[in-house]
Amino acid sequence: MNTIDTLILVPFKELISLVMSWIPTLVSVFIVFVVGLLIARIVHDVLLRVLKEIKIDKLSDKITLSRFIHHGGIKMQFSELVSAVIYWILILIFLVITAMAVGVYSGSAIVTAFLGYVSHVITAVLMLVLGLVIAHVISTMIHFVVSHMGVSHPDVYMKVSRWAIILYAIKMVLEELGYGVLFVPPLLYIWFTGLILALALAYGLGGRDSAAHHLSSKAKK
């Protein structure tokens, strides 16, 4: 009888005790994860509706951002993409919280760094959206003012002002994500010069046929 107790009953009782001790933790983890899913879905739906209301998709179409996104293999609209990014970031946050509750993550420094960078990503996405909206509003106002002043080519002023604001917003986004070193003068000069050379090369290769035709017509004259 003692042998049966030692080999079967005692381990079975210990197993039952271990399972019973884990039940409150598992229930808490399940509740946290379900609440996280609900919060992420609510934030996703609210953000998507707000972006649709301010017509951010039409703005992204005007500045060819939607075309750039579609060329990258993403078939979603800009508003859907932003909402999806925020949604999955929130899911990751609640997964980390759930893992911490279970005890999978013991290194709090790694978790803190991850959550800190996630906050930068969310801020960067919101900054980009706000920058696009401001660029649209300001460029529209400039177009209206220039048109009523009788200045020629108001579309040029509108596009220049829009892209100036968008590029500044992109600069702020990169700095928020920790890539501000790209704008330190030595490195800034390098990639800016490379960009100008690439544009000049693309323009030269693209327009060589037109230039050859123009020169040949001049020679015939």
C-alpha cells in the first residue's frame, strides 16, 4: 500500500495541486489577452473611421503615396494600413504583458526597451498622418491665395508647399524612430548629393532620346 501511495497517489496529488495553483494565473492571463484584443479592435475601428472622415486616402492618392504602397505589394488603402499597424502594435503590447504575467519574460529591461520603442512607432505614425493632413490644408490655402492674387502657375506653389511640409514631416518621423543621425551634416551631404546625382542620371537617361532628336533637328537647320 505504501508503494502504491508513493508511486501513484503522491505524484497525482502533487500534479493536481500544481494545476490548481496555475488556474488563477491562467484565468488572469486569458482575461488580460481578451481585454487587449477588444481594446486593439476598438482603437483600430475608431482610428479607421477618423481617417476615413478626414479623407486621408484621397490625400495619399494625390501625393502618390498610395501608388508607392501598392507597388510594395500592399493592397490596403493608407487609412487601413495605418489602422492595421496600430492594431498589431497593440496586440504585441498585450502579448508581452501576457507573457510577463505567465513569467516567460524575466528580463524587464528588454521588455521596457521594446515597449518604449513601440511608443515611438505609434507617435511616428500619428506624426506622419498629421503631417499629411497639415500639408493638404496649407497647400490648399496657398493655392487659393495665389490664385486670387493673379499669380501664374498656382499649382506649382501648391505642390512645392505640400512636398516641403511632407518632407519635413518625414524628417520628424525618422528622428522619432531614432534615425536622426541621417540628418547630421556630413551624412546629410552624402545622401543628399547621392540623391541629386541619381535624379540627374535618371533624368539624363530618360531624356537622351529627346535630347538627341533636338540636337539632330538643330544640326539639320
